Amino acid sequence: MSPVRFCLIGAGRAGLVHAENVARRIPDACLAALCDANPEALNTAADRYGVEKRYADFSDVMADPDIDAVIIVTPTFLHCRIACAAAESGKHVFLEKPMAITVEECEAINQAVAKADVRLQLGFMRRFDKGFQRVKEVIASGELGAVMTVKSIGRGPGLPPPWIYDLKKSNGILAEVNSHDFDTVRWLAGDEAARVFAQAGNFKCADARDGFPDFYDNAIVSLKFARGALGTVDGTCPCHYGYDARVEALCERGLLQAGTVKDGSFFQAQVNDVKVTGEGTVLGSTVKSWRNVFKDAYLDEMEHFIACVREGKTPAATGKDGLEAVRLVAAANKSILTGDPIAIDRSDS
């Protein structure tokens, strides 16, 4: 069977994670083309992976009959246009989070892929991490009873790029950093949020204060799920001490955790799955340092996407999952601006 032929659209740092996997780690995939409006980024990446087809305009990718699927890793405000164009040209879509800027854009993407009967997968790689998967498996087994609370932490070490300061283009760090966390709490709760309340502040990004007074670099979001469970999303960028991704699910008869931070000379973090039983027994296994914490998850999610393309299956992280994360981000941003809890309206669903 021939490899699935990909074009990577967006040759920045995040895009190159996928380029490495498609070009060098997955035998069933071929990095057939690259697309980026920045000539230096485009040519540097293409030279690195020996890719001959190089496009500055994503429209040219859609006209290429030799491309089976695209990986979209561009600024969020471009996602809808590119994803819809890809679907309309019959190409399968792997779309990095956040799915889009608005719920309406997410709906447009979902309608386009449904009409074209192509596969769409969101880049929620935590669903493919062994520690996070273990938490999900134990919850699903019912061993520890129902989920009562889910807390997810997502903190990035570096300063956000200036385009994120404009919430009209980015929806802020709750979208750009914490889309993973909104997806995680929803995934583990196994339910939809009914109400959101959020508070935020700009503590570190002084450059944004004058031009973008609504920008925040820290946020805390509380969620109430339809069946009663509670959720928390804790987001920071920059936190400076390192990459920090953790989740905790408190169940009726015990505690489940994935991720931890180990204080050290360079704030090395480790991801592990931990189970605390009602009797107080603690079980766990350390996996990776923070530098490569999701390396295998990125690989596994792309292998899963390729299998879905070949077999016509529905991916584990769907357009609905992407839409719901955007819906919660939008509600949280509205709550920050108004100071009020926001009831989630799904009358458009």
C-alpha cells in the first residue's frame, strides 16, 4: 500500500514536530510537500527533509493532485480558510489546536469535511499520551467510581508571540496554550460543560498592556458539567520555569493523576500516571522528562490519523471535540470581560 502523501502547511517549530514524524518516523507516510509564506522557513525545512515541492500559497497545495492530506500548523485565524479549502479539494485534514477562532468557523470546517467525506483530526496529543490514557482507562473501568472533579494545568515557559496579544486573532492563551486543558477536562469528565466562570490577569507581558488591555498571561477557569462534576483549567504563559502539563481526576473512591513537576536545577518535569486508592496506596510510573514529554504522543496521534485515512474511521479527536474546546474558550473569555459566570448555549448544535 502506498504511503499517505502529506503537505505540511506551516513550517514553524510546532510544524516541524509533525514533519519529523511524517518524514522520518512513520513508514506509511510521505512528506511530499511543504507550504509556508515565509521563504526562509519554507526552504530551511524543505532542505532539511529533502522535499522538492515548496508552496508559498496554500491555494497551490489544494490544486496538487498528488497530495492526499494536509497538516495545518498556522496561526489560528487562518485555520478555517485552509481547512475548508483542503476538504473541498478532497484532502484529509490534520488540524492543530485551537480548531479556529469562533464556534461558527468550527462549524464551517465540520460541514466542509462532512460534505467532502474526508477525515478530520484535531491535534489533541494528550489523548495519545500513555499517562493520560491510563487515567481515562481507569475512569472508564468504574474502579474508582464516578468523577467528581477534574483539574488540568497547562503552562508554557516562553513569551507568547505578539500576534497572540490581540484576542480577536488568537482568543488569548486560553486558546493557544489551554485548548489541550479544555479538551482534557471534557474528555475525562465524559460530559459537556454547562457553565463557565473565569478570572485572568496580565502579570508578565508588559509590552501588551497599553495596546491590548484585554490580554492576560494567567487565567483560572471553573467549569460545572451537565451531570454535576466540577472542572478547573489553570493556564499560564509565560511561566518561565519549564513546560508544565498535569491533570488530576478526583473520583468517588480515589485519585488519578498524570504529570508532575520535579524541582531541580532546570526545573525538570516528569510525566507519570499515578493512582491513589481509597486505602491510601499510591501506585505510579515515571515516563519522560518535560523536554520530550509528548514525543511519543505526537507520533501516535499521527499514526492514528493515517489509519483513519486508510480505513475510513472516525478519529479519536474529532471536529466536535475541537468545536467544544473553542466554545469553552469563548465562554471563558466572555466571563473574564464581564465578570459573570456564563451558561453554555448549544442551541446551534
